[in-house]
Amino acid sequence: MTINEIFPNPTVKHVIFQIRYPNLFYIENKIGDFQMKIMEEFPESKLVHRRQIVFADSGLKGGLKELPPEFEKGTKKIWQFNSEKKVQLNVVGDSLDLNSQFHKTYNIGDENKFRDIIKFVMDNFLEITSIPTLNSIGLRYIDECPIPVMENEKFSEYYNSTLPIDRFNLNKVKALESITVTEKNSYTFRYVESIRPIDEKKSINEIKPISDQFKLVLDFDCFTHKIKSQDYLTVTDDLHKMISEEYEKTIKEPVYEYMRKTEV
């Protein structure tokens, strides 16, 4: 079925939109104009300098100090903008990304749609930069889903899983993961499904295989290459549709019931 409702308790926890483009040597001169256009939505801003480190396999005695001069460490400038709704925008010379822990819907309802903030940022960015072609566009959703009981039969009532639960008993499992990368039409789709500790800071030895210590993480990542800038929103809509369809194939009715609860 097609999801057409906003849930009080959705499983989605993190949504990410990213574009890559040819390295813009003039980005530093344009960033102030861009900042003024988005300031109402992203009032907090800062410049972050992130060190870039090159790792090399140079044998048992190798190390960074032995790298030749052309591999010298440097820093990357990141212009970072934050909204009051836990949305972060990062701009560098060759990419832009939006990270949100706030949005719970892509394009349903009248407000607080992730599609709207993508359009707001992208329209202003393309107006300032005049980029004709994007190297890539990507959309990623990370969901954290409940595991009612660490039993195979009950788990199958909630999920149409890609995990090898026909081979391994969940009541013995402390970690389980499945990764798929495939082509769909002109898009690349990467899907990771994993059972992880709710408290991921704990070591495996501290964890007992019971449901209140585990969650099911669904990580959907869809992207494509070489897009005309004016087509960015149409392509992003396609990426969302593909992710949404795969999400619907994974969850079953008990998960919908879980998301409709106002308190969990």
C-alpha cells in the first residue's frame, strides 16, 4: 500500500539529501549572498575547518609521517548552517548536504515537509551559483524500528526481512546485518538492514539477546549521477518514491500500528 498519512510515532529518525557538483573555486565569494537568502530558515551559522587525512598502505613500518610531500595533510572549509528544527545544512566546494532529525514526512500534509526545505535551499543555491549540471543527487532515510520479542516467528510478523533469520535464532543473536546494492532504472539503491543494540555504546559482551536491548535499523540510500540542475526536484521525487516503496515492502501491519500510537 502507499503511505499517505503522517504518523505520531514514525520510525524514521534521520533523513539526508546531498548533491555533488564540480569543485567551485568561487564558492567562498558566493557564500555570503547564499547565507542572506537562507538566514530566515537557518539563523545559526559557522565556518568549520575539518582536517583531511590521507591513509596509505606502506607496509608494516608505514605511517602518515612517511608519506611524500604531495600527500601533505590539509583542511577543508565547511560552511555550516543550522535551523531551530534540528536541520543542518553543510556546504563545501564540491557538495551540499541537508541533514534532518526533525522531518517525519517528505511531501504529505501542509507543513514541515522535507521536500519543501530541499526546494528552498536548492532554489537559492542554484540562483547564486548557476551550476548547469550536478555530478550526483542522493537521498537517504534511516529508520529505527521496534523488535517486540527476540523470536524468529514474532519478528516475521512485523517485518519482511532480508536478514538470514531462517538460519540464525534471534534469541542467540547479538548482531545481524544484510547489505544490498543494486541498480533500479537509472538509479543506484543501497539497502542495509541490521539488528543493533539500542544503546550502541555498549560492548557486545554487555548485551543480552532480549528485545528491550535491540532495534532494527533500516538504512535506505538511493542516488544517481549526471543530472541537469533544473531537474533536481523531479529526480529527488523519484528517489523518495523508490525508498518509500522499499520501506513498504519491509514493514508489516504491526509496525503501522506501532507508528500510530501517540505514546510508546
